Amino acid sequence: MNIATHPFDALMEITSRPQAVFVRGEGSFLWDDSGKRYLDFIQGWAVNCLGHSSPEIAEALAAQSKLLLTPSPAFYNAASLELAKALVDRSCFDQVFFANSGAEANEGAIKLARKYGALHRDGAFEIITFDGGFHGRTLATMSASGKKAFEPLFEPKVAGFPKAQLNDLASVERLVTDKTIGVMLEPIQGEAGVWPATDRFLRELRELTKTHGLLLIVDEIQTGMGRTGKLFHYEHAGIEPDIMTLGKGVGGGVPLAALLATRAASCFEHGDQGGTFNGNPLMCAAGLAVLQKVGEAGFLKSVTETGLYLESELQRLSARHGLGEVRGRGLLLALDLKHSIAAAIVAQAFADGVLLNAPRPDTLRLMPALNVTREEIGEMIDCLDAILTQMGAARRVA
């Protein structure tokens, strides 16, 4: 189908998209080619942590593009060295491998754990993951995920990912065998509908993995880079994992991801891992700009305060309309609608110029920019309130 001058049929159709074509973004807003403005509470699925086209990232990309794009990963470049050191200095990890997507970072974490098992655990290779988890769309990361929709796809799956239940330590312990090398989880399961692992569960899981000599791998693709009010979510629980993956927000809108590990877990040898564009200076320059901004005094405190404000506004809305709980932390939140009306709300909100996400039929997920304002939150809440009021009236008539 062609509308106006846009050749839609040249793209593979892998999802249902509205016909709007976005041409410009600034902060919390997007504009389509008709000039219509949209308030964005998706932000590329928590990617644009500083909003659309942040000046910090734009300036970093412009400056770096005039110096060096990529010299090949066979050589060092200054931006990747600087970003790696900055991430190490701000975390409990010792070394970094850069990638282009969260799925690639998670694939790397799986490979690193299996290499560790081959070297130190008599070939142990199984990684316990969780029902409801989402780790990416490569064959291995789909296999590691606990997403029901993935089960019939692209068989046969990669073996070695027994599934436990989030916040149920006994379900993890039952799966530990001499083949187990690690446990991998999202601190907050985003695609499942924003279901957090409790801080207590994370602490108990850390103790369990230490007791059994297993690696603890935290997938912070969505929760990392300040999304929950700390630079990394594992800090809330006061633990130190062995491996962490970052994506989405680490690049602030450009394809950048990272695999971080302690020195003890960093066992790749020459030739084990690589990637043509991995750690290229253009993307790493954007990552440095993001880290510098998020690391400014008061930034993370502001994320926490804004998150609490958004949470309270959603709770007020829920009470007004007889909806369910508000889940999550910081600026990764979900509203339980108690009815399968999420898709209809998303569609109406889009028509009204607000972008929302429905990871489940009865759930809305909100992932605004980390510098979203209270006024922008108020505009979103007013839109959602009007839609829910209209839907409530329609249900009563029906």
C-alpha cells in the first residue's frame, strides 16, 4: 500500500503499524508528516532516556562523525575505551563488551556463561531463566525467554534454559543440577506486564547462586541507565551480580548495548566473541553523552521523584475508574486495567495524540523520557482519564 509518497510495501510487515509517518521528535513529543503532534510515553520502548533528539546526544554524534565513525573492532578507539571505563567506574563490574542491541548483549552473556561452565564447571551449560521473562529475538535469547508466544516459533529451540517462577526461590533451587551454570533474569519483567522481582528475592537469589557456585546474570536492558531511579536496578537490592547486560537507554536512541562482567567471569578468549560494528566510536560517543547527563547531580533523584508522582497519578486514576494496581519502579510503570481494553485505549490515545503501550490485553505500560515533566504527565493523565470515562459510559450502556 502506498499513501502519499511513502512506499509502505517496501518494508517487511512484521507488526501492525498505524499509517502515521513520524518525521521529527523533540523531548517528549513526536510529529508526523501531517504536522500532528504526539505526546510519547513509549519512547522507543524505554530507549530515548533523554527524550527525542536530545541536544546532548545530537552534539556528541555530530562532533564524533567529523572525527571517526569506525576503525574496525580489531583496533582500539578512544570513545569505546572512555565509555567502558566510565561504566566500570560506576558499577560493580570490571570489563565491558559493546554490542549493537540488547539481544546481542544477552546472547553474549549466554555465551560467556557457557564458556565459564566449560572452563570451571565440567561443561555445565544450563541457565535458569523465568516464566514471563524476555531476553531478545535471537534463537538463543528467544529460548531463554519465558514468553508463551515464542514457544511454537522457529523450532527447534536452543536447549538449556529451564524456567523458574519469579519471586519463588524454591522454584529456582529445584532446577539446580550439575549442568547448571547460572541464573538469568530481568529485575522487572517488562514484556510480561511490568512485574518486579522483589529486592528480597534478588538478595536471596544472590545468596543461592553463591552457595551453588553459579553466575548471577541481570538483564538490565530495560531497567538500566536510571530507568528505576538508580543507575542500575541491582543497586536497589544491594547486591553485586556477576554479569549484567545493558541496551535501550544506554544509547539514548542509537543502537548501542553492553555486556559487563566481573573479572572472574570475564573468560572470553581471542576469537570467542566479536562483531563488525561493536564498540564503534560514533555509538559510544552517544553512550558517553547519556552517561554524563544521567550522572549529573540530582538527575536520578529527579527520576525517583517524577516516578513517584506518575505512580500517584495513576493510582488516583485507578481509584476513580475502579481499575487495578500500579506496578513497577521509577519511570517504568504499569496500570492494571482489570479488563481486556488495553488495545482499544492505545488506539484511542493514538488518535488523541498520546502514545501508550499495551504489553498485555489488560495492561498499560508507561516508559516516558527520564526528564519528562509533571505538565507532560498531566497531559497524558487527562487524555487517559477522558478515554476511561468514555469507555466506562459505553460499558454501562451495554
